[in-house]
Amino acid sequence: MVMATPRPPGHADPPAPRPALQAVRLEQLRPRHLRQVLAIEQAVYPRPWSSGLFLSELELVDSRRYHVAVARGPRRGLRPGAARVVGYGGVMVQVGEAHITTLAVDPAEHRRKVASRLLLRLLADARAMGAGAATLEVRAANAGAQRLYHAFGFAPVGVRPRYYAETGEDALIMWLHELQGPEVADRLAAQAARLDAPGGSSGAPDLPVPWVRGRVGLGDDR
């Protein structure tokens, strides 16, 4: 008789892969999207951006690009069939370098390739604007986001201690170099080819994000 191996305390089975969200389109982020963007912002960040900050970023059209991911489906406060924002992201390009300023997804749609779609668009924008490298900061505790960025070729290069003042967390600094090169182009094409694959199909475990509210089917719904 084969005995089952006991699981360590606190260990949970990884969640099943989630189907990629279909019929998603990306649009330029405009003021009319901000009500839904701010609702997501407040659900996923301990210190959310204000509408004024978003509006000031949208005015910088020479150096910024912001997009929303839009899908169809029910959401409280929207009329039936209305478009709903399921994620958004932005990039700043200055002196030949791109900085991913924000990237967020509705917690109910995590692990459904929304962030991948947005990041592909932001890096395509950065390449079109002539950037030779891209950088971002990510919370040191957010291993799931780091895994996403690593899949796109970003690598950690350093830490900003206590960068996130509201929680005292460190920020991991990540860079993607040779943004205009063929290796990056091939990597982005490979990521684009995987957009219809189920989220989480790699078998990597989902990792809880303590400050995010409302994640669905991932073991920390609330």
C-alpha cells in the first residue's frame, strides 16, 4: 500500500488553469474610462493613483502611451452588454528608455492573459517610439508579477529599499535590454502566440497578493 505524502502546513494545490479572456480589445485610455480604471486601481493597490494623476499623464502625449483592455460582460453599475474595462497599463519613453508606469488587471480576471496583452502593446509602443531598453519596478513580494515580466525577458538588476512607502516594501528593479533586437522581437512573438492558452497552463502555482481584493478562483477570494 502506497501512503500519500503529507502536505506541508499551509500548502494548497495550485488552482486549475483559467481560460484566456476572449473578445478583448485594447483601446487608448481616455477620460471616459477613468471611473472603471479607478475602481480597479482601488482594488489592487494600497495607494491608488488619483484621477488627477491619470489625467496629467494622459496630457503628455509625446512621451506617454496608455491603454485599457475592454471586454463585454456583466458588471455592477454598467448597463447589460456595455463594455467593461478589465485592465490598463501605461509606458513612458524618454531619452531612448521606456518605463512601464503602471499595469493592473481587474482581480476577477487575473490569470486570463489580460496583463500579457497589455504588456505586449506597451512594449510594441516603446519599440515604435525608439526605446532601446525598458524598465519597471515591482513589489519584491509580488512573485506572480515578477514571473510575468521574466517571461517577457525582464531581469532583476537591483532593489529600491522601502520604495512603496504605504507598506514599507522594497521594489525590485527589472530591465529588458536590446528592445529593438531580434531576440526580443522573437520573444514578443512567442508571447503573442500564447495569448489564447489558458492562464496558469504552465503549472506554476498562483501566489496570493495580500493587498488585492476580489480575486476569483485563486484561493484568496474576498
